[in-house]
Amino acid sequence: MKISCLLVGLIFFLVACDTKKAEVKSVTLTSDTAWIDTVRFNDNLTPEQSKQVYYKRNFEEDYKQIEDTARVALRFFWYRSFHPYTVVRIENRPENYMADSSGKQAVYTEWFAVYKINIQRLNHDCPARKGDKCSGKVRPYLWQQNVNLLLVNKTPAIIAALDSIKFWNMKEVYASPAHTDGSNWTLQVYYHGKYHEVSTDMQSHPIKQICLRMLKLSGYKLKSREIY
């Protein structure tokens, strides 16, 4: 009887020890981008803050933060007064693989084109009626998306076109003299370690030809009345 009691006591002691070891102190971690969840469409933000809000809510990458110098990425932000906000990307996905038994590595590169159209009527982060208050957390944005796979290991000709328009020597903003309802075209490019972006609302500008080619590669069904 005494032996049984000792065994039972030992079992409870071991269980108690295991339970004590398993205890973990709770730690509250705050993300550097947690502030984005509190932002509303009518908040006063800097241009850089506005970009960070858009990147997080739409699962877009910040090209300035890319560290892989094998990457090539073009992104076209298209804001229009009378059509949904649209994003178009042309990117590569370089991957190293073993080419032969000697261990020599080669690079296998996928290329793709994608467009995303913001579904505005579902993505309002505040009530549409005047006087109503915003409440709750902003919901994840929804969009219509299409992806086209391009030729493997073949750099699209549009990349070389950047040099032909002297993209890397352009200033960041080209603004029209007088602002009217229209559109804003912003082209961001990350190319093997360097980054540059150019934005314009002018009726005619060289980057707009690059952006139109990106739309075509992505499979976007462009109508003439959409260009203004």
C-alpha cells in the first residue's frame, strides 16, 4: 500500500514538473505596420504613408525593400477619375537549380504579367452616407486579378524599352500645368539592385507607352475610352 502511494505521489510530482516547464510567458508583439489598420480613406497622410497603406492592404511588395539583385520588377499604378484603380506588374522569379552532376548551378527564370482591378464598391472603408461614422477594422481589400505566364528564361522586350526612353534619367514627377479630372500614371521599376519611379498626369509622356505595353502583356482588355 505504501509503495502504491509513493508511486502515485511520484507520478503527480513528475506531471507537475512537466506542467511547470511547459509554462510560457505571453509576449505581445507590435508590428511596425500596425498603424495601417487604423487608417481611413480621408486621413491626412504623406505620399510615402499612402503607399505603405496600399501595399499592405493589397498584398503588394515594396520594391524599395527588395534585396535579391537577380529580381526584375515593373509596376504600373493607374489612377483614373472615372474607372477603378488598377495595378499592373511585369516580374521575374529567378530560381537556382543543379544543372548537372558536377554541381554547376544555372538560373531558371520565370516571367509573368499580372493586372489587378480594385473592386471599389466593396472596398469602402467608411460609410458612403454623409455624417455616418467609421467603425471597426478596415476589411481586406478585394480585387479582380489576372495572371499571364510569359516565356521562361526570356527577358521581355519591354525591359530594353526602358533604356530607349531614358527612363533612369527621368525626374520623378511630370505634372500638367493645370489639373483637371483625368488620370495619373506611375511606373516603378526595380532592376538588379537599382530602383526608380516616374509619375505623370500629362496627356502625353514616354512612360505611358511602356504602361500600355504592360497592360497588353497582362491580358487587360483595354478600351479606348479608358485612356485619358
